[in-house]
Amino acid sequence: MLAMILAALAAPPSSHLKGASGELVWEIEARDGGVHVEGRSPKWRVVHEAAADLSPRHTERTVDGQTTVVDYTAQGATVTFPGGRTVVIETPGIWDGDTLDVRLGQAYADGRPAQVFKAVDTASGKVYRFDSQLVGPDQCGAQACGHVLVQLTGMLRALGPSFHYWFAADGRLLRFEGPAGEFRAE
């Protein structure tokens, strides 16, 4: 029982990756009974608050000086765009689309790389359904890692991008390939 409680309170370690376009950084820490996540890439910055089990509570995503805010509830979420336009989402159990790297890393560390989930796209306020699957073990430099593939489901799979994540056993992101580019831990 204690192991289950500690696992629910765990989050993967922070990660720092580099790519041709710059850095992809995830800083993760336990805070106020939950998890605080700060992420940045060459194109965006994210500040996210989650419950101890990584269920999303609040996200602020900034692109080109414009911040979109997502507030999550048990029933869904409210997305507030720059300028005040809001979208109310009535989908229980949705994931935060901006911090998938962290949540999928923890799922991998917990031995659950295969997931089916819905996530909020903060650029549009739409919810998309994804699945993740373990491609297999791999080598990330001198460290063993696991390759996880994430794709849209249904008819959108053929049209949408693929996201490739490589995680260490503890869930730390070691490598990423997707529309934003390729990034690797040093």
C-alpha cells in the first residue's frame, strides 16, 4: 500500500535536451501537495500545476508573448485565449496536451507506456484522442531507454503528426522527435 501511495506522489525527474533549434527543458518539482512543471522550447514556455497523480489543474502556455490559460476541473476544462475568448470543454479525465512529455514519462516509469487518452490542444481549444505504445527498448547514448510512440487515433492518425519519446527507466525524457524538431539529452 505504501508503495502505491509513493508511486502516486512521484513524478519523473527534470530533463534538459538540446537540438538544432535550441533547448527543450522540463523542470519538475513536488510543491504544495502536487507537481509543478515548467517547460520551455525555442517556440513556447509552459507553467503547469498538477495533482500528485499528475492530473492537470492549471496551465499557462506562452507563445510570442501571448498566454493561453487552461483551468481543469473534474468535468473538463476552460481555455482562455489572449484577448479573453474562452472555450469550455466538457470532457472528464482529459490530459494537458502541453505537458505530455512529463505525464507519459511517469506512465513509462510506472510500466504503463501503452495509454489511450484525450488531451487539450491549447492552440485551438479542441480535444484530441491519442494513443501511446512502446516501440521497444533502445539505447540513448550510454543509457538504456524505451522508445514510446504517440499518435492521434481514428481517421486523424493518417493526417496528424507522430511524436516519438525516449524515456529513461525513471521517466526522464532523454530524446524527443516530433513537429517541433529533434532533441537529445547530453
